[in-house]
Amino acid sequence: MRGFFEGLAEFSVLLAILYAVTVAVYFTLGYGITWLNNRNPERRIQKNRRGEKRKAAEIRLSLASILVTCTSVAIGLFAQYKGWTMQPWEFSWWTAAPLFLLCMVLFDAWFYFAHRLLHTKYFYKYHIEHHRSVAPTVWSNDSIGLVDTALSQGFYAVIVFIVPFSPVILLANRLFDQINGTFGHAGFEYFASRTARHPSPMLCTTYHDQHHAEFKYNFANYFSFWDRMMGTISPVYDRRVEVFEKDAPPLSLKLDRQVPEKSKA
Ligand SMILES: [Zn+2]
Ligand SMILES: [Zn+2]
């Protein structure tokens, strides 16, 4: 019994650290990207919508959902630590890049099919909260229902039993997903380029923004290949990236006080 309580205490400390760091990253990215967005109003993807008005609701739900995400990560790491899984591969810089990529590819596949499931008749009720944000913002990435989060982020609690990734690779992926997801929901496009459209498997912010605005396309997280293969990619995605690529003004780091965005809307 003593062992059980010791284990529980260790797990709680691990979870508390993961949660504190993730919340800190959430706010740092949120305010940092908002700073950038304010300086680049022409890069707004949905020109006529202001998703920012849902900020308070999105932050509230995110603080709960991040706890579910961190619980999944904590379960995975704790299971490894206790020796309940295969012995994790030792971390080395030589294999770090290919294993990180493999982890991304596996996470993307997990996410795609979990997300397709969440759009079915029975499961959509768990996913509806995330889709209240029609024009996503930097605060939307984690504004997800709790069952929904458990499904889409449950990857970390499961993958440790299938592929013995080292904790460093798992944590690096979690951090990268947090950064990628916040940019992916930012509502402003900074990554439109040839590398974000066909035939490249990579994507830019417009991809998931379209998922929120048009609802039935673009389910994947990191790469477009599942959507291309399953026929769920938006038919206008590649074209929209191309247009953004040509029309976007140069990146600005200065606030243009002469032309505040609101006066133009
Ligand atoms: Zn969805
Ligand atoms: Zn989303």
C-alpha cells in the first residue's frame, strides 16, 4: 500500500510539472503571436470574422483540457519509468532527428483518425466545443472538450507500449505540437510557401483554419498526406496557399498606428 501512495505522489509531481510548463508555454505563445498578429493585420485569414471575442471562454476551457493532455503524457512517462513498458531506446543525437520525425508521423496518423472519429454522428458531441471557434485564435488550440482531448492526445499514454521512444523524443514532440498547434490556430498566415502546398506533404496555418471555417476538410495535424490520400483535403487549399504566397505583404515587426485594423474592417 505504501508503494501505491509513493507512486501516486511521484505521478502527481510529474503531472504538476508538465501542467505548469504547458500552461506557461500556452500563455507565452498566445501573447507572443498576438504581438506579431497586431503588427501584421493584412495576414488575417478570415478577414470578416473576429475570433478574439471568444478569448475568455477559450482560455477557460484550455486550462482544463491542458490537464487532460498532460495526464496522457504523464501516464506514458510514468509507465516507462516504472518499467511497465518496453525499455525505452536510449537518447542519442545521431538518432534524434529520424525518431522525432517518426514520432511526428505516428502522432499525425493517430490524430487524423481520432479526429475523423470525432466528426462522426456519435462522437461529434464531444468535439463541438472546439468547433465553437469558427475563426480560430492563438487561444483555440487547447480549447477542446475533455473527452475529445483524451482521444486526440491519448497518443502519449498508448505509444510507449508500442514504440519505445525515449522520454526526450516524446517531450520534444509534445512541445513541438504545442507550438505548431498555436501557430496553426493563430488565424494569421506566416507560412504560406511552396513547401506548404502540393506536392509537399507540409502545410501552413490556412490548413487547419479551413477546417474550422469549412468544417468538412483538413483533419490532419502536421502533414497533408492523410487528407490527400483519403480525399478529405479542401479542394481550394493549394490555391489559397498560392494566393497568400503572392499577396502577403512583407513581415512587419512594427505597429502601424496610422492604419489600425478596425478602421478598415
Ligand atoms: Zn474538427
Ligand atoms: Zn482546431
